[in-house]
Amino acid sequence: MTRNETRLREQIVTYGRSLLDRGLTMGSSGNISVRTEDGGWLMTPTNACLGRLDPAQISRLDATGHHLGGDKPTKESFLHMAMYRERPQSSAIVHLHSTHSVAVSCLPEIDPHDCIPPLTAYYVMRVGRLPLVPYHIPGDTALGDAVASLAGRHSAVLLANHGPVVAGKTLEAALYATEELEETARLYLLLRGQNPRCLTPEQITELEARFPRD
């Protein structure tokens, strides 16, 4: 095991614990993956609590997705693989069932092409447009195809009645974007019915030019 892989395993454990401690994940929900130097992946195991991960048991997959070591990977590994295929520039993915993001994904009136309006600059900078992926039963591999159809144009997607899947250049970047999404989802729910002032198209264009996402 290389020094870099050891560091990545420790990061996954640290960030997983932080997510659980702050109520952004619960039970055995949610999963994290990172790309390794050899083109393979590290993924959190299936049915694992993100707050109680053992770095030695984190799943190791090769470049083809074949399981090499550690515990069996998350049963939603196909989601990660689908997004990585469309986003070679991304090195990490975080998928959560975070409360406010899931709540937004259940609302019938949201725009499926852009689920949350541009309420803040940091949301635009870290998430951008957030499309809704239609509902699929958990474990349905067709969900991977649905995610792949959007991932090339979006670093984050929202699974209907399920939760967000967010990619980033680094694990830290993916984590920050996921947290920003959850906080903006909370703001959106607080502001429903209040006709909030959103960023203008001109302001969004300026932000995207000055702070490009991966």
C-alpha cells in the first residue's frame, strides 16, 4: 500500500466521522469513493456506518471496478462508477441521504433541470445547476445510466426521493460541495413561499467565469 493510499483511507475515515457527527448521514446510509494513483478506487463498504469506518476494511477496486481487497464495496458502487466514467477530471464522489437535500428531492414543484435556485454565490461556485434524476428502486442499475446521462454536464445530481451524488477534484472539494448543497437545500425550504431574491443570470455568469468547477 502506498503512502498516498494510506492518506486517502485516513481521509475517508475522518470525513465520514465528521459527516455522521454533524447529522449529515445516519445509520449505514451514504457512501464515499476516491480515485487512486493507479486508476482504481477506494470505496466505503456496503452497510457500513460512515462514522465508524476502519481504514483497513475500506474496499479497494481496480481500474475496471473489480474488487481487490477490503470489505465488499457499497451496493451503490455503480453510481460512483457511472459518474467517474463521465467525469475523468473528478477524483472523489460523496453520496448522502442528507435530510434537507432529500426533502427537496421529494417536492413535486421543483424544476427537474435545476432543483434549487441560485440563492448564494457559494452554491453557484460549488454546485451550479442541480438536475433531478427520476426515482429508481434502490440497487436498480438503470439508475447508473440515468446518472451517467447527466454527469458529463453536472458535477452534482439529486436522486429523486433519495439524495445527492456529488463529484469533486478532491475528496475535500466533493465534501465541501455536498455540505454547500445541503445548507442551500435548507435555505430553500426555509424560504419557500417568500419569493426570495436569487442571483441574476449576469451574476451567475460572472461567478462561473471567475470560479470554474471541475
